[in-house]
Amino acid sequence: MTSAPTPPASATPAAAGRAPSPELAIRLRAVEKTFGKGESAVRALRGVDLDVPAGALTMLVGPSGCGKTTLISILAGLLARDAGELAVFGQDLGALRRDRLSAWRRDNVGFIFQQFNLVPQLTVAENVSVPLVLKGESVGAAVRKANDILATLGLEGRGSSAPLKLSGGQQQRVAIARALIHEPRLLVCDEPTSALDAELGRRVMGFIRDRSRSPDRAVVVVTHDDRIFHLADTIAHMDDGLVRSIERRTPQHESKSPA
Amino acid sequence: MYRYAIKMLFGDNAKFYGILLGLGFASLLIAQQASIFVGLMSRTFAFIGDVGHVDIWVFDPTQSYVDEPKPLRTTALERVRGVTGVAWAAPLYKGLLVATLPDGKRQLCNVVGIDDDTLAAGPGRIVEGSVADLRQPDAVMVQVGSSQQNMMFPAELAPGALPAPGQFIDPKGPKRPVQIGDIVELNERRARVVGLVRCPETFTPGPTIYTVYSRALTYAPPARRVMSAVLVKANEGVDPAELCERITEQTGYAALQPWDYSMRTLGYWMGETGIPINFGIAIALGFFVGVAIAGQMFYNFTLDNLRYFGAFKAMGASSRMLLGMVALQALVAGVLGLGLGLGAVSAFGLNAAGGKLAFKMLWQIPFIAAGAVLVICVLASVISMWKVVRLDPADVFKGA
């Protein structure tokens, strides 16, 4: 990394109580999460403060067990926090009931899972169409749109294939297509390059970063893969349930980063 | 999403066919065993239904079922005839006797003796001959087309012919079905076949032989009481149920309408024998096999797909939608499995029709099988649904 880490999040102006910037996609303050009770309780998040800018790609990095997965689960509305504040594009997720939260996720969040989670019994296009079908679109129309987005990802004509017949990289692109087809405001990616070689990983991340370049969108990526750190606009370093430091990266840094 | 749920079900070939097989086998076993049980039980009272034009059966009150011989006194007939409302009353003999065929083979037969004068309660379906022919000397009418034991004669003997003195007839030689003119011995008395009849299959083995009452008594072993029952026709306008009560009140005998007598007979076999328990065990086995195989398979199918359900949940599918998907998968598997099983049972039934196997699929049986399959599917899907409802969408990030 060529950029110097910023001070710990707790020392940033945002953490000191500054009003949220209008460009912020996600704002977390003193977010805590504990799993289990009593002596076996595990404090996964111990008061996380984090501002995720809109129109940018933010990476969460850190050692295993530092709370990255818990943090993206909370900011994607999959997991409830125990304490603290959380607003995603101005929406306090804690204020939503379970069914409204599901609907919010359906409309606003795209997921790219580490394991892809492509349903093997469905075709590639059907897998990609799921978010649209969940939003009430007809299967036929959703599959047509799925084929269109697959074409933009270089998978033209593969819509009727079985996912398991594709290579790992192709499956990852299918997962990306599924995450983007409904044009979510927030894209959450869990180790999106773990199954890809370096070149393909860079291409996939480049595509994902391009999708973040809009003021009403944001991309959050959990990764261990330092080969793609240079593509981030912001890198939040986590350790022991806290965001220890934040790197705000500039285009210059980007250009200096190793390819 | 429901369309995708079906595709997920059909797409997992191994589990889908496993589930179908389990449900199909369960419904097959349930419906088949139930049909055989009903077929067997209906044979216990088939004779009662075959006796037409009779309003009331009068019999010994200690008699539990129609094949149980507890003969009445001869005076019973006149006593019944004396009851107000009785149009006519006829004696009936019914007993198991051994017939000796020309080749020396002995065969157990159901001998039915009907009223000499009126020939009431005669055979329902006559294949050849006439009931009136029973008035001829030594005349009997013999059942043909039975699935159990037909009366077979040596092929080398023409109808009416007996072996010449010293002629050896191989009991294992070629046979032919009984024909008019054939002669048999019943309790060392000659009986000549004058007609062929069809009768419903009964619980007791062997062909049914009809003759007149007086002749039946000559075939039967000597006994003080020989009348098996008195058959009664009620006067026009007389309620048979009331007449039954009156007969019982005035004679002390049991008097029941045919359906009630059938149910009494059925009740005996249901209550006093182990048959229902045996079939019940087989049916229960079918149910539990269904639960064990199909339930387990379906549960495993859901478990295998749990990560995808988790992904759907993360993507915004509500728990209600996911439950609907699981329920639909269970329903489709259930309907197909049931169809497979009932189809196999129907084929089995068609194949068994007219054979020795008692098989009677009442319209209720498919519904019972459907109910059982539904319970299996509900059990399997409820357990699966529990996993889906409890599924934490955040688990998809843990590789769940």
C-alpha cells in the first residue's frame, strides 16, 4: 500500500458526531454485535464507526474473525445490530420490521457470495433473473433481461446453460450479473475474487468498481486478496471487532498501485 | 419463484425420484393392502348379498356370521310364518360338504339348499340351465368361473359318464370344467349337475352347489337341527325393521335385514380375528416407510438447498415465500408420488381382477392414501420448513 493509513475511525471527525455528509451511502456509529450469551459470548463488533461513501468502492480487510462478515451482514440488512446507529442511504435499518427489511434488501441490495450460491437446477439466466422475479417481474421478461446483462459480461449465449457447466470465473460473472440485474444501490461482495486467478480477479473487480461510479450507489467488498486493494476508493482495516484505520485512496494512489 | 421451486425439485434427479419412489411405495402399500383387506372382508358377507328378493334373515341369536352353522329347529319356519307382516318365509340350508368326483378326488363345497316350493333365494346368475331344473331328481347347480376352486372333471370322461369298472383314472390327468350332466357324490349320494351358475367369491373355499332344501338335507350329515336360516319376505307396506323386531320378540330368533346381517358378519371378522390387525400393520408399515424414505429424502433435499434458500432470503425473499416454495415442492412430490402409487395399485387391481386375490378398491381408499401421503408430506415439509424459517440469511456469508 502506498497510502498512509488514516487515524483510527474513532478519531475521525465523523466519529466525533459530525452530521452525515450527503455523499455518504452508509453511516455506522458505535455498532455492536455479540453472539451467544454468558461466558461463551463472542463480541464480534465492539463499537464500529464507519462512513461508506457513495459512488465509491469500499473494501473491508482484516484477519479472519475480525468481524468483517458480521459487519457486511449488518450493513446489508441481514443481521440486526445489538447497539449503535446504522443508516443506509438514509434508511435506519433497525426501524424496519422483518418483512419490510426483506423488501428493502430486495429493492436496494445486490449480493455476490463467496460460494456464488448459483442454484444448479436452474439455468444461468434463471439464476440471474431471481432478483427481478422476487420483485414481481414475470419469469419471461426477467430471463430476457438476464440474457442481456449476461451478454455485457461476456456470457452471451450461455443463458440456457447449467451453472455447473461453467468455469469458476464464468460462474462468478453470473453471480455478478445476478447481483446487478435489479440495479441495486448497494452492492455487497464477499471475497469475490477468492476463486479467480489474478487476471480474472482484476477484471471482475474492475467491472464491479465501474458499477459503483454513481452518486446513488456504493460497493462494499470483503476481501483478503491484496492483489485487488489498489482498486478500492476506501479501505477499512478491521481487527478484533473494530475498524482500526481507514485509507482514503486517490486516483494517484490508484495509478501507483501494483497491477 | 414457485416455478423455480418446481424446477429445483425436478432438477435434483436422484432425490426427486427417491421422494417419488418413497411416496409412491407408501401409497401403493397403503392402497393395495387396504383394497385387499376390503376385498377379503367383503367376501365374508358376499353370500348374503347374493340371495335376492329377501327382506329379512332369521337365524340363531348366538350365530355371529353367515358361515357359522348354528341350525334352527324345524319348527322355526312355522313360527316365523306366524308372525304378522310376513308375506312368505322359506328355509335355507347352508353347509360345507365334501363332494367326491369321478376320479376319486374329494373337494370341499358350499352346499346351499333353497326352498323346494318357491325356489326362493336361488342363484343370482345362471350361466346354463334353469332354477326349475332343480326339481329334477338328484339335481344340483354348480358354480363355475370361480377364482378359488372350480369343480374339475377328468377330461377323458364325457358329461354324465362314470368310470367303467376297473377303469383307472389318473387324478393328475388332464381336466375339464364341470358341465351339465356331470355326476358327483355328496356324502355318498348321487348328485347330477343340471345347471351352471356364477356366484360371488366367498370367504370359504370351494365351489357353491345349489339344490333344493329337502335334497340338501339328504346330503348333509344326519342331525337334529339342520335349518341354517329362515328367509323372510315382508308384506307390502310393512317396515322390515319393525318386522325384524316383531320376529325376534315373538320367536326369540335373531332377525336382521341383509345389510345389517352383512355388517354383523363383518363385525365378527373384524372384531374376533387378527385379520384387521395384520392388514393394519401392513398399512401402517406403508405409512412409516413413506415417512422414513420420502420424508427423509425430502428433508435432505431441503437441507441440500438450504444455502440457496438462504441466498434467496438474503436477496429479499420473505419467509412466507420460501415456505410456499417448500410447501409447493412437497405438494407436487406428494401428488406425483400418490399418482404413481395409485396407478400401480390400479394396474395391480386390474391384473388381479377375476383372480384368486381378493381386491376391492372402494372410492374412499384413494382418499385415505391421499390423506396418508398428505400427512407424510406435511411431516416432511414442516421439519424442512422449520429449517428454512430458522435460516439466518447472514449464514450465506458463512458458506451455509
